[in-house]
Amino acid sequence: MTQAHQAPNLLTPNIILTGTPTRIAIIGAGLTGLMTAALLERQFAELGELLTIDIFEKSAGVGRLATRYNKPKTAIDNQLNDQQYQFEFGAQFFTAKSAEFQRFLKPWIKTGTVTPWHAKVAKLDKAINRANASECTVTEQWGEEQPRYISSPKMSSWGRALAQDLTQTILHYKTRVAPLADDNFGWDKAVNSRRQTQLFDDNGNDLGVFDWVISTAPSVQASELMAETSFAHKEVLSHAKMLACYTLMLGWQDKSHLPDSLVDIEWDILEIEGSDKGANSNLGRVFIEHNKPQRDDILPSVTIHASNRWSEQHVDDDLDTVTAALLDEAQQLLSWDKTCAPDHIDCHRWRYAATANSAQTTCESESQFNPSMADNLLLDKQKQWLVIGDWCLEGRIESCFEIAKLSADAVVKMMVDAS
């Protein structure tokens, strides 16, 4: 984030703010922000209340379900083959354990945007086993009793579909909100007890005046947004910790170039156990992208998440150095030589990938969450500011929905109680 911006205070306590719709600003167009907007739209519509939402996103796209594409580099390959590599280099899948989240997903399951993934999972304990990938056997297959889901034809498709379905929301891309200030308020004459917040971007441009401000940024960035304010939960926010995750992406021009370890394998996911417990491994999970549902047209693509433990230890290292270290271990695991080495190599650094107390081996953690965070909806009732994110709960995609639901309920309850 930028340093605290000294924006001009264009509001005074005596100004009269008009307009009947409730105006809500959401900072961040990740899944938490998009689902919060969707749930607010539904609840306000059920109450017959007017609503406008502005989502401010610093990047050029929506959703945390990132997908990266690359075509083969040579001109002749581009001419003869329109296929490309496809890597889900963010979250690879998500669960829907609660009945509420299952109901929320139904429209996108019906259209095929969200698809169950019955992946076959193998495990490798690097603390006791030096076997390579070809020697690993399937220990689990995800089934209907507790399905995992992916978005199709790519993981970013669902986030885009969520954004397209919003009707009372305007998305502002490449807009970085400046840190908030306590004095950027005005009084709503109709409700004298409620103040409204004026937001600015990092260049000092006025973004508007809002009844509610909801930050869905990672905890470090949210802390920077609130650094110069008297936000009620600033101390809790300052103690939230997130861990990094490096993602290595490997592509081959066709299946005939794959190493033997990836030919006719039974598993779709290889979990490398012990990597976050001090075992001699940098890697966390290996995903075979071209084996996923509705991925038949992509070139052979493999995504490898490093362990959060190792990633955090090397978070500030040169990316080329990190790539070389991950590539060396990946080569040992997948056993390739010069004749079957990957044709495409890429690496991405996620600084804020997992909640520190729930991180296991990937960006999509399944472990226990910190009850102290789950018990605290970071709501400042006086300011009508909310700070939320999947990091407030278990750090999973389903957590985005859970915290979005809690937040929408809190906003609506305060509105109803004030009426």
C-alpha cells in the first residue's frame, strides 16, 4: 500500500448529505468482496431498500482464483497449434461444507461454471521416503459425500461470473484506495447519529462519500489502510499474520515430451507431507492441470505449490533464485532429463497466501482456524467500517462466503435497528 495520504478534508460536520440509497464502498474485488456485494444486494432487495455499491480494485481483474496462460514460444508452434498451457496458480479448488454455501453455489453449478472435481490424491512423506512421483499410489479419491469444486473452463471464470451478476454494484479497476482518516466524515441529516466516510485514491482524487466502508484486503494491507485512524479493532488487525506461497508452473508442448513419472500416472494431486514440519522439502502439492474436468484442450501443464513454511522463509529472495531452488527439487521429484525437460517454466510469489495459524502446505488450507479471529467480526459500529477477509476465519475460499455472510447480516441488522 501507499503511505498515508493527506487528502483534503472536503467534508465538515455541518454538511448535509442527500440521497436515499445506502452507499457502500468495498475495497477489493476478490471473492470476499464480490460475495459480500452479492449478499448485500439480495438482502437489500428482500427489504425493499435502495442500495448502491462501489468496489475499488487495485488490479485489472476480479477474484482470487487466478489463472495464467502461455502459448509455446516458437513461431511454428503458434501457427500450427492454438493450444496453450493453463495454470491455476492461485487456489486450486474449494469446498462447500455448509448448506448455505451449497445453496449459494447452485446457480453456477447448474451452468457448469462451478464443477465438482473427483480428484485422485497420492501422498509422499519426504521425511521418510525419497520416492519420486511415479512410485506414488493413490490413497484417496474425492467423492460426492464431501465434494471439492473447481471453476470452468478456468478458475478465474467464477469470479468473473459473480461480478457480471451484480446489478447494484459498480466495479472500479486499477483504483488504489488511500489510507482512511478519522476526520473525513460528514453528518447525514436524516440520521444524525451516523457519519459518512469520504474516500480518496492514492493520488488524492475523490472517490465518493459512503455510509459503509468494507475492506476485504489482506490483513497487512488492511492494517495499512487503518494505520492513521482510531478503528476499533486496529490492535486485533495488527496481530493478524499471513504467510507467503510460491507457485512453480511447468509446461510441455505435448504429452510425448512428458517425463515417464507423468505418463499414465493414477493421481491428479500429489501431497508432499512433512514439508511444513521441517522435512527436507520445499514443495507442498503438485497438481496435474490437464487432468482436471473441462481441461481437455490445454497443453500438458503442472502447477506446484511450495510449502508455506519454506515460502515464508524465502519471501524476499530473488525470484530467479527461488525458481532455481524449486525447479531443482521438482526435477528430482518428477525425474526428467534433457530429453523431457519442461518447455515452459514460470514462478509466482504470493505474499499473502494463507492465514498463519491455519496454513498447511498450500494456498488452500484445510486446517483449524484461530478461534480468536473467528469470534471477532472486525466491525466499528460508530464509523460503520468493516475489515474482513478469508484470513479472518480458516483462510479457505468457503471462508470468503462465511465472512461475507456475517458482514452482510451485520450491515442489514444495524440498518433495521436504526429504522
